[in-house]
Amino acid sequence: MKKLFNLILIIAVFATSCSDEFLETIPTNEISDQAVFQSVEGAQTVIDGVLRDMRSQHGNEDQHDQFGVKAIDLCVDLMGEDMVVEKYHWFGADYRFENRTENDQRPLYAWTLFYRIIYNANEVINHIDDVASDSETLKADLKAQALTLRAYSYFQLVQLFQHTYSGHEDEPGVPLYTNATTEGNPRSTVSEVYTRITTDLSEAVRLFEESGLQQKHISRPALSVARGLAARVALVMEDWQAAADMASKARDGFSLMTAAEFSTGFDNYTQQNWMWGMEVNSEQSTTYASWFSHVDWTIGGYCGYGLSPKSFSLELFNRMDNSDVRKELVDTSFIESGRLIPYKFAAGNDKGFDADLVLMRPEEMLLIEAEARARIKDFTNAGKLLKELRDKRFDEPVSTSWPEETLLSEILLERRIELWGEGFRGFDLKRLKLGVNRTNSNHNPVVAKVMSLPAESEEFIYQIPQSEIDANSNIGEEDQNL
Amino acid sequence: MRNIILTFLFVALSISVANAQIKRISGSVTTSGTGVPVSGVSVVVKGTTLGTVTNQDGYYQLNLSGDSPVLVFSYIGMKTRELPVEGSILDVAMIPDNVDVDEVVVVAYGTTVKNQFTGSVSSIDGARLEQFQTANFTKALQGLSAGVLATSGSGQPGEDADIRIRGFSTFGDASPLVVLDGFPYDGSLSALPLSEIESVSILKDASATVLYGSRAANGVIIITTKSGTKGPSKLDLKVSYGISNRAIPDYDKVTVPEYYELQWEGIRNALVAGGTNPDDANSMASQQLISVLGGYNAYNVPAGEVVDENGAINPDAELLWNDSWQDQLFVTGQRKEVTINSSGGTDKTTYFLSGGMLDEGGIISASNLKRFSARANIKTQIRSWINAGINLSGSLSEQNYPVSSGSSYLNSFMFSGLIAPIYPVYLYNEKGEVQTDAEGNKLFDFGTGFDRARAFASNLNPLGTITHDKREYKKDVFTLRSFINFELAEGLSFNASVGADYFAYSGLTHQNMKYGDGQNFNGRSARQTNRMFSYTANQLLRYVTGFGGHSVNAMAGHESYSYKLNTLAATRSGFPFPELVELDAAAIPEKSGSSEDNYRLESYLVKVEYDYDKRFFASFNMRADGNSRFAENARWGSFWGMGLSWIISHEEFLQDFTALNLLRIKASYGEQGNDKVGSYYGYQGLYKTGVNNIDFPGILASRLPTPVLTWESLNSLNMGVEAEFLNRYSINFEYYIRNNSDLLFEKPLPPSTGFTSIDANIAELSNVGFDLELGGLILNAKNVVWNLDLNLGHFKNKIKELPQKSIISGNKLWQEGASIYDFWVEEFAGVDSETGKTLWRYTDADTGEKGVTTSYSKATRYYAGSAIPDLFGGINNTIKIFDFDLSVLLSFGIGGKVMDSGYQWLMHSGQYGYSFHRDILDRWTPENSQAIIPAIDGDSYTNRRSSRFLTDASYFNLKNISLGYNFPEAVISKLNLAGIKLKFTADNLALATARKGLDPQFSLDGSYGKVYVPIRTLSVGVDVQF
């Protein structure tokens, strides 16, 4: 009996009883999806997450060529002839058109990057109306930001994974999603994708106009950004009137940067009147995996250390006017060896790896408008616009008129010079149905491998990543690009 | 002298037991089976110091007193036997040590006699492990146990090896659960000194591991630390000193003149391929050679004349420098270890105390491990019906761990393995004069001096950086294992135990402000601290009973487990002085963060063991787990296992077969789980925080909700037969079928949905194989005893179900029917004898026809063999010659493939600044058109992944040799000591592989890159017992 008593006593002392909560655990550096869309602040947090993701380093820490949308911009520039890669290193394969097939890394990187933006933007778009908030204005503004980001992503995707709009409207574009799903969608046609983009942008413009809020930060899409994107899209769709109108409205309130401002290094949004850009600080910089690491000669990155220097094209250089301040920014000390050091992107003076990143500026809008006006034979205004820009770039006064037959090509040349290194040249080649010609310049055949390509070459198009084809029952090998 | 003492003792004893009956006993001692007399056998009356030794003829005699005395016969190499005295003659047959008749092994929640266990367990004696000169016991395991695959692990002192038990049971983390003294262990494995380990048990089948429930489907490794035994206090001091160097040499690489000639050829061929006419190409190549290599002219002739227009090195050129990165970067490591321990006990209390110090130097300067450790294990009988024990340990370690893996050029193995021989370690001017600083120290060449830009890893010099950088990890581990046990009634006891682990980690990474990556930031430091605390508390009722040949041993109880991890990390840059490394001094905040994770289990256990007449054995185990990793409705699961065993040799009908010492068959089956799903919050839809946009907080969707996600299941069947015969030989064969289903799989999603995968329990794998252990007493002469043990493992890993038809995982393709480590790569089809271009095979997608192509993007990928060896295991020799003990362990793997990336990188087609393997000398040239190595022409596809770099992974490793010398009794007693042993040990002494420079043991998946190679350690030691 005593033993039995012992037994009961002992077990009573030692037996631990666990409460129901014992097995309930929650993370501290993640938050459940239900908690996010309880407030407009929660939804804005998602937008800011996307904006940070657009300039984050991805892959493992040794992967230095995946740093968000500017990595893709660099690839787009390297598809062309205006930027010269001196040594084979990161982005060497992109420069050689060897990073575009279904098992290469680049198409998958671009694909996952933009579709991740789309997923998060969709979550905001689809949840924001149900968020309890007094302020319809805030909700409209948030939805417009998300729509702009979604349109931007689809626009980049469709340009990377298919030829230009014109003449390819019925060819397969990219799959469209406006809702969260785990089922893959088929490739929509190019025109369907552009319809989605233009619809989103019009809606974004409408909502931005309705809310009328000033954006708190250079990175957050605003009315001007939505209009600017609409202008870009219209240019590709060859809707010249819309391009001209939208571009003109988009840069409303933004002055062109002066020659002095142009020479400040493209590293600080407060100095250059950008419309859209990404601010970077030292905490959030991605150092060696960054735009400036790869193109800036003034800080110690892949370019600055000589591992993968990017030169300015000799052919383009020779076409520049000697009084052009942009030409003065190219150092010719090593021209004998084919090296032309561009100092457009120069963070060395006042910044470092925390240099800001440009996404859109009024000069591009001016050039869109000028090109569109020239296309619709409004040569007077086109010429005026070109002069407006050149006056800001040339030391000496510029001639006031250009022969009508050469005005368009002057504007397009101006576009190459002004927007050098901003992620346009490859897309412009596709849009203008031009090939690549790297001969008679300073491209080294050993490094470049591809010295020329015909217009609309399949090499300009990324293939759909193999992992998409493997997991998407609506996209098969037969849907693959050449 | 000894005899006088003995005589004195006899007299004293005779007096004290004057009333007891004194009788004389005698007998002879022989070897079982052979009948050879054994001299020098110690014969002691149990519980006393009274005893003698056998003479030349194996004869002994003793005077005895007291009731039913028991004699203990012991001899090196033989099993100790305890026999009751009945009558006046007691002849004894000693059984050689390799035949373990009644070996007791530690298993889940208790111990068992190995021959009676129905499941599968192998046990490694701590004394065997102690012969290895490593800080981490996992590095000793390969070759010691059948069916256990272990990698060689990083050579960095203190690092773990990867362990897999009986195949690869999941696509995720397939490493086994580690249990320390009865409780799952969450500390660092390198915190456990080998000298504190009594034994390591490896539980291999589900019936053995099921008591660990949802955590044990990958097998369990139980570490048991030493404890004291009743008897006089012993004191044991061990001191050892060793030196280490690379166990795996570097690849054979080209020399400086060869390098220049090869690169000349590459430039020239690339120019010709680009359309330049050959004569122009020749002279352009000579002109450009030095500049494309970054201006490094190692010769005393002008840059354009190093290699002439025929591609030959200038015969008048003399080298200005010829530094060896290998010689400069690698050092001889030194290893010093001191341990002291004491153990003993009275009738009521036993203790084991231990302290140790280890200082293990790596083979890169600034790579080492220092560890201080201590343990106290005390057990005591509080009342006749209460006993309790506490086992406390602490270990403080400090590791300096320079970058030694990954593709960072700071990785010394990467850097020295790939850098072209033309680049010097030290800074030389154009005349070849080495540059020095004000104090006369040689300056390092960072690849930028004298208008040069080294084509390889510019602005880096690992030797210059390592000495100024810091990568220092401190790991402090404290463990508690305690119990109190109440004997409540005959056979019924209640046991309450608590086990707790505390693991504090503090890491500092500092990039110096003067050189390398940190230069841009004026130095940068990252600090990380983690605090992990976990505990397990259990309450178990045990009941043992027996009736008429039946005996039952049962246990039931409750257990709860809680794990908590806190982390804090911060990085700052901008240091004012090079001496300062802590964050306070740095001006610029970079990133910082903290987190807490919790993981908990609540469980109920049942264990029943039954035997009949020590012939039939049956067991049944069950555990129910509630697991916090899963959603409420999917949280609870139960796991069970059962086994049967029959000792046939105990049956009447086999009693005449005296040659057969043991024959036993067994079978077991069980079902259990694996909860390692990568996340502690495996079911929730989540957004990750910290994705901030300047000053605005940001989050990003990181996980899709998976409310029905649950653990992986394992069904495991084990069948074994075990025999021992002629007292010399043993064989143990086990066959197993392991089916892993509901495998947690990152089911690929179309990346266009925004996620590349979603977790789901969908895949299925099987591992079918056998383990074979053979033991033999090869030689049993008077002064020479040689035991040989061989263990072999073989298994077939097979994917049985996948969420989609096929999934590419790196260079593997997962498909039903294939294994998880089947290579799927482009097939190398030789070299085009006309052009020297690589040929790859392809299959036309439409026609199915095969052909060859020179376009890599058109090449088809095919299955090209598996990374899994056909056979793996070890051969262990234990030889005793007079007073010497020698043990030799050979581990091996036969079959399987390894992707030799180290070699692949050296077989490029003219990548500037990168060295070449000497095999390149037999490349294609117009004169050598039948070569199987492609021409050098700058084509970056040449050395892309293909079957060309898949290499036979077979290896033989002379893993450990240990020679000990036991000082003879006469010397020891003069010194008033209990024993002295001198030891000489060699780890990783020799390795045979398909290619010099390759380590096929590096990984389980057949990958090999630039990593900290295993180290060879030679050491001497002395072990003094007081």
C-alpha cells in the first residue's frame, strides 16, 4: 500500500502536463498571409517589399549577376553594340548571346524575378478592396502602384521572351496571371499581353489621378511613372500619337538635367530629376552584385578592379559631337588598346555601392515624344524637342533644324547616346527591327564571339525556362521559342 | 615483491575469515576450440584483490574462502569470463575477443544484449574511436560500420562529416538523429571529445529507431559517454602531439613556360576561328599574350617576345619569379591534446570525471580549433529503492575558419588550385625584384601593382588577406543528463529524466580595411550570436517480470521536448584602424537582425520486450508524437515497430554441433516518420519580413500555405542471420527494404505562378540493400593475436513516385525508376579529328536518331551512371604482438561516379589567368589529330559539364593506423603505476583514387569542388594510468 502511495505521489510530482498552446509556434521573421491585408499599411508593406526585391541580390551570396531589374537592364544593353565587354566574366555569356536557352540561368532569373513581382502585386490588387480603411484615396493609390508594377513586369517579360509587338501580335507572349494560383497558364499572345499592360496602366493612371497623392519616395510608382510606362509601351506598339501624348504628360513637372547634372555620376536621385529610381543605402546595398560593381570604373567592383571592364563603343563615340558633354565623359587615354572608359556611371566621388539606380527620367520621355512626333511627320515639334535636349548637352549652341529625312535617325542616335547603359539598346534593336553590328568598333572578337546578328534573330529572344515547361501543363516543348 | 604482498594478503585474509572454510582450487586455462594453454591469464576472486596468473602451461592454483566464490579470468584478446567455483578443479576455455557472445549495446531507451535484439544495431567501441586524431567523431565513422556512408568532411578542424544510414531516405535532409546519453542532442558534434565516448550505437531499422518517433526515419546515432564503475579510483592521463598536412594533393598542373605556350595557342586559334589569317594570328598572339594575361611577364624578355610566332617559348628567356602558391598558402598543422580522467565508485556511488584540452591546427594558416572540455557523471543509490544520476558536461571551443569552400577567390583551395603558375605570391617589379615594406617584409602581389591587372582574381591575395581577416567562431555547449529512478515494487520502477542542451554560438567575420574585399568599405565586421536551449523531460514506468521461462520487460511513458533558438546578427563597416574588429569602432551600419524559433514535441511511448527461454525474442515499440511543425489537424501521428528473433543454436537439436557457437535469425518491421521539412512552420502561408525599402518596412510572399502537410513515412523491413562458429569466426548478414513515402517534396510549380515550388508530401523512395559483417580470428598464436573484421554495405536507391514525370536537380535527373543520384549530363563523344572541337552526342527529338554535334546547346543529356557506390565498407585489423597493439582501418568505396569539377575547371580552352591540368598537353593539334582532349581555342563550352568529367569514384583509404605499446608489468609496477601505453597514430595515411587530386569521399551526391581537403595527421601519444 505504501508503495502504491509512493507511485501516485511520484508520478504526480514528475508528470508534466502540457497545455494546448505547447504545440502552437509562430515565426518571428515571417508573418502569416492573413495578417498582412488587415490594413493599408500592411498592403503598402508588400509594395515596398517588391520595390526592395527589384534591387536585391538573388541566388547564393557568390552569385554576383543577379541583382534585380538592373541586372536585366544590363543584359538588355549587352544585347546591343553600344557597350563593350573587355573580358569574359559575369555577363560575358549574355554579351555573347550564350545565356538565352531554356537551361541557361538568365531566362529563369528574369522569369522568376518578374513573376514574383506579379504575384505580390496581384495579392495587393486582389485584397486591397477588402481592406478595412477609411481612406479610399490610400486604397486607390496602393492599387495603382501595384497595377503599375504588374504592367512594368509584363512589359519587360514580353520584350525579353518574344520579338517586338509589331508584326508579332499573334505570336505567343508570356502567361498572364491576375490571381494567385498554383496552376500554370498557357502563353497568351503578344497582343493579349499588351492589352493587359495597357489596361493596367490606364487603370493605374485613372486611380493615381483620382487619389491625387504625392508619392512619398522616388521608388514608389506615381502618376508620372504610370504615364511614362504607358508612353514606352505605346512606342513599342507604334501607337505614335499615344506615345507622344503620354510622354509629354509624363514629364510634366520634371525639368531636363543640365550638362553639369548629367556629369554627377547617375548615382544620386536627388541630383538628377529622375521620375523613377531606386534609392540605395549602405545597409541595403548589394556591393559586388550590383549595377555599379559591373559598369562603374570609379569604385572597386568587377568593372573598377578590371575583372570585367565595360567600355564605351568606339563606333558610337566617333559619331558623337566633340562639343557633347557626354563625349567628354568618355576617357580616351587607352583608346589605342580599344578601351574607352565611360564615366557616366560614377559613384566614386560622392557615393559607393550605395549609389542610387535610375529607372525613368524626363529625357527618355522627351526622346519618346520626339521620335513619335517624327514618325507622324510632326518634324517641327520633333526638331524642337531634339534641340531642347541637345542644348542641355552641348557646350556650343546646336543647329536649330535638321533635314526631315535625317531627323528620325538623329533622334534615334540621340537616344543611343543619352540613354546609354540604361537598359534600352537591346529592346530598341528589337523594336526597330535592327540587327547587331559590332564590327568596325572596339569589340574584341575573342570576347564577343558574336560580332553581328541579323534583324529579328532568334538570339534576341530568351527561351522559356525548362522548369516552366516541366511544371506547367499548359506549356509544352512545342510552345518553346526557337 | 608482489609475491610478498600477495602472501601477506593471503595471511591477512586467512585470519579475517578464520571461521570460513578454506579450500584450494586449481585448473588449467586453454583457448576455446584449439585447446592451446594460455599463460599469463589473470585469475582473481571476484570482489577481492586476491588472485594469481597462469603459468607457462596455463595452470593456476588458488586458496579460497567464503560462500560461493566466483573467479574472474581475464586476458588481453580474450573475453573475460566469470565462473562460480564448484568443486576443487576449474578448467576454463577462454573465448577470443572477437566473438562477442553477450555484448551489451545501447539502444533506444535502454540497453540490450546484442544477440537478443530483434532490430538492427551496430556498435562502435569508444576505445576504437579514440584511436582517431580528430575533434569530431563523425569523421571517424566511414568504414567502421556496415551500411553507414560518411563523407570525408571538410579538413577544417572541428567540422562534421555527413552521415547516411542505409541509403538516402529523403530528398531533403537525410542525416540521422543524434542522441546523446538517451536524449536527442542539439549541441555541436565537435563539442564531444572522443575520449569521453564510451560507445556509439547506430540504429538502422525502424523497429530499433521507432521510439524516437517522427524524428528518426533517417536512423539514429546514440552516443553514450563514459561512466564510473565500482572499484578503486583510476586516474588516466593522455597526452598526444601530431602534425597534419594535405591528405589529398593538388592536381598535376602545367609549368610556367607550358602555360604561356598553351595560352598563346588559345589566342591564336581563337583569332583564326574569328577569321584572322593564320600568319597574322601568330604574330598577334605573340604580341597580345602578356597583355591578355594582365601584363604579367614572368620572363626577362620583352612582352612580345616571350612566345615566338611559332608558339615556342623564347629559349633565351629566364624566369624572374617562380613562387609556389601551394607552398606559401599551406602549412603543417600541429595538434596537441591532453585529457585527464578519473573514475571509480563505491557500492552506492560511481563517478566519472574528465577534463581535456585540444589545440588542433589546420593546414591553412589561421585555421584551427581550440577546445576545453569537462564532464562529470555521477550516479548514486539514495535509498535502497531510489537511485539517481547526473551527467554534466561543458565544452568551450574557438575555431578560426578561413574561407575554404565555395567559389569565392578568398577560398585558398579555389585560389591556389586554379591560379595560373605565372602569377607570383609576392610583388615583383619588372626586373623581377621582390618589393618590401619599410621593415623589409615582402609585399604581397594583389594583382594590381606595376600597371598590371591579374586576369585571375584581381585585387586579391588570400595569403595577404587571411592574415588580416578574421573568421572566428566560438561554440559553447553545456549538456545536462539527469534521472531519478524509484523501485516501486518487485519489477516495477518509475523513472523521471531530464536532458537539456545549451549551445551558445558567437561568430565574428572581419574583412580587413587594407586588402581585398573589405578595402572598399574600410573594413567590415559581421557579428552573429545564437543561443539555443532545448530540453526533453520524460516520465517512464518500467515493469519487468518473468514466469516459467517467459520474461517480459515493458515500459510506458510520456515525453515532452522543446527547442528554442534565438539569433542576433549585425554588420558594420568603416573602421578607423586596422587593429579594431568589433562593431563599436565601425561608422556605417549595414544590416542587423534577430529572430526566435520554437519547435516542440509532445509524445507518448510504449515498449514491450518478451523472451522465452532465451531462445525466442519478440519486441513491440510504439510512439505517438504531437509535432509543432504541422497544422493542428495534421499534428498527431503514431509510429510503431515490432521484431522477432530466434536463437536456433540454443535448440536441443543443435547441441551436438559444437563448432557452431551461435546461430540466430531475426526479422523486424516498423513504420515511422521524419519531420525535417526545412521549416518549423511548415503549414503556414507566410510573408518574409525585413525586405525593407530604405526606411519603409517591406515584406514579400515567401511561402504558400500547406495545411495538410505532414511528416514523411518510412516502412522498413529488416531480416538478418547471424552465426559464430569455431570460436573464431562470425558472420552477420542483414537484408533490408526501406520504403519512404509521403516524402516532403518541394513540388515544382511553374515559376510563372510566382513560386518555384510548394511543399507537399508526394514523393516516394526506396532503399533495398544488405549489410554484411565478417569477423575472424586469423591468427591466435601465443604472442600474436590477429583479428580481422570486414564490413560491407550495398543498396539500391530508387525513386518510386514523383509529382511530375521528371525533375532536373542540377546534374541529376529524377525520374521514377532512377535513383536520386543518377547523373544526367551531356555525353562527351570525343574530339572532331578535323577541327579539334568537342563533340557531344544528341538525339534528334523528332526522328530519335543519334548523332554528334559541336554545338553544346544542341547536345542531349543522358543518364551517365550513379554517384552511389556499388559497395562500401571497411576492413579493420586488430593485431596484438607481445606488448604491442596494432590496428589498421582501411575504408573503401567501389563503383559510382564523381563529377570532378576541380579537374573540369583546369581543362578549359584558354581561360585567361586559369591554370591547366597537365592532361591538356595531350590536346588536339593538327599534328595530334587523334587526341581525345579538344583543342585550345578560347571556346568556353569546351569544359562545360559533360560525361567527360565524370570519373570513377572508387577509392581505398588507409584511414587509420594505430600502434600502441603497453609497458610490461615489471616496469609499471616499479614506477608505481597502473599502466603506460605509447601510441603512434596515422589518420588518412594513403588514398588511392582514379585521379590524383580527387577526393571521391567528399560528398554523397558525387560532386567535388574546391574545398578544404581532408588532412593527414601523424601523432604520438602517451597514456599513463595511475
